[in-house]
Amino acid sequence: MSNQFRYISDEFLAKSKQLKEIIRSHGPTIGTGHEVLLRSFLQTALPKWVSVGHGFIVDNDGKTSKECDVIIYNSTQYSPIYKVDDFVVVPPEAVHAVVEVKTRLSRKSFFEAMENIRAAKRLSPQALGSIFVYYGPKTKTLASYIRDSPIVEWEEKDLADHIYLFPGTAISLSHVRVEAVERLGYLNFAGGGFANQPGYAAAKFFFDQYSQVEMLMNDDLRFGIDLTHYIDGENPRYSGRGRFTPRYGFETELVAMLKELMAEQRSGALERRKTFRGSQLSARS
């Protein structure tokens, strides 16, 4: 992991300690402060290709996510549907990642955070879903939350990809082999070096979010976005992550017009070839 993310993590750790010292007893205020702090550091750490806000994801049919504490979205190629300061409503294809931020984590708040992640990922399947906890439980306690939760019956695509227990634990959704059987579970990436050290969870968090943004940014540059049309043989198609939302009504009309235009062009080319071939034969005779 690059030292860049360690430096960001060290500064984040200092700022979070400062916030705790200043606001000692007011739970709702420190919860809001934690969300603002995380969004601020993300905006600084991530490429300017994306913006960081909080709010909702809404698709073309009006389906809406639950409120997201953090939304990382492509603001270069997509405009928010609605925006006031850093509160946003964004289309599903613009979303790179969503994060649920918790000051502390109980069994109830864990399941609520998972439900929020699921609602967001059902609208934006490409999004990375994470839970970030400032004062998290021990990993054994978190394991009991997972085992005793309805999420054990959920599909893989609905689950949070990462859970960060600040300052030193990062857990990720993984396929693991248990007694020669492949199963889905959460792995604690513990080990030597920087892992499990103060600030490790934050460093890995910023690294994971940056990697996700970089991957989707490259995809958008390589494959295009909504309403980027290309011709595949005789059929007009469109590329980009717009495939995650229903097509706009006028796209069908546009495809029909293109097909009609191509049919006219082919017909005209055929007539020109016939005329040219006929003139060649006449000249020879």
C-alpha cells in the first residue's frame, strides 16, 4: 500500500482524535461530525474526476435508495439530478461507491447499515459498498452480528464489500475454502507490518475507495458512458454503464431511425453499383 494513504490516514487519525476531545458527550453532533470528516478527507484523497456527497440514488423509474451517508460519484460525466452544497440526488450509473458511517456499531445498527448498502447496490450494481465504524466492536463481536443476522440468506451482490473498524481492523467480503468447500465470508486482513496498527483501517479504506474510482474511471474512458452510440455490423448499439438503468424512450426511436438510414444507404449503394456495372458493360459492347 502506497505511503500516500498512510499519510492521509495519520492526518485523519489526528483529526478524529481532535473531534473526540472537543465534543465529548453529544452523540448526534459527533455522529454528524464523523460523517463530515470522512467526506472531507475522501474529497481531498480522490481524483477530481469524482465528487463526494451524501443523499440518495434515484433511477429513471423513480426507484430510490435509502439515504447514503457518503456517495462517491462521477461528477465529470454525470450531473446530479439535484444538488444543494454536498447533499445530492444522483443517477445510478454515476455512482462509484457508497459508505455507511457509524460512530459505534450495535447489532441493530449493523443490520440497518447492511440494508442501506443493499438498497444502494440494487440500483447501482457497480458501486463499492462499505461500512466505516469509528469505535467498532471486537472482531468476534462483529462475527456474531454477521452470523445472527438475516444477511446470511442474502445474495452476494447485496452485501457490503468491506467493513472498517477504525483504527486498526479491515474486513472484506471474500470467497474462502472451508474443509474443501468454497464459501462466502468476511476475512480479516490481519498480519504483519502496517496491518492492525493504528490508522491501518483508514489507510486501507482510502486505498480501496481510490482503487474503485480508478477502475471505473478507466472503464468510462475506455467504453464510454450513456448515449455513446457505435455501429456493430448493421446494428446501432450504445456502450457505457448506462446499461444499469432503463433506456430512455427516445433511444428506441433513434435506433429505428439509424436502421432506416442504413437501409437507405445500402439500397442507394446497391443501385449505384448496378448503374456503374451497367455502364461498364455498355462501354465494352
